[in-house]
Amino acid sequence: MANLNQVIIAGNLTKDPVQFDYKKNGKPSSFAVLMVAVNTRKGDTTYVEYISVKVFNGQVKACMDYLKKGSGVLITGHLVSSSYKDKNDVPHWGMDVFADKVQFTGAKASK
């Protein structure tokens, strides 16, 4: 059986993208975080999932230039696990969505 780690998300941004700059191997780099709201139905009930997505490389500038709160996106990506210990040495685990491709499903943002 083959292994598969793929996520597909279609929704709307709940806020403008946020860019973070850092140094990777001494070179400047950056990533953007998109907060995406996805409506989900379970029976007769609809609820909203809020999903944080990290975007890297050349897609960062395009996301910052074209996306804003309310923009529609279709994202394909993969899950990445992370863990850390807080100041009380208590372990915490989480999962992040790393975007492989971000498609804009709305008009260009006017900034």
C-alpha cells in the first residue's frame, strides 16, 4: 500500500495574508500564513472550520499581492507535524498545512 499525505482546501480568507521574514542558511527568506474558513456539513448542520495554511517560495509574493480578507482560494498541500515543550516542560503537538499550490478563485485584491 502506498503512502499519501495530501490536503485539498477550498474556502475564503478570514483576514489578509501575513508575511513572516527569516534567514535560511544565512539568506533572507519568507513565508506567508493564510487563515482559511471552510464550511463543512454534517447532516443538516453546517459549521465552519478555520485552517491555518503556510505558503512558501515564489507563491508568497503572489499571495501578498492578490489576496485579502474574503478572497476565495483552492489549496493543495500536505500536513507537517510539529512539537515543542513549553516553559513548564509540557510537550505540545500540532499539524500544519504546507501549501504546494494556491489557486485564486476570486478577483485581484485592491490594496
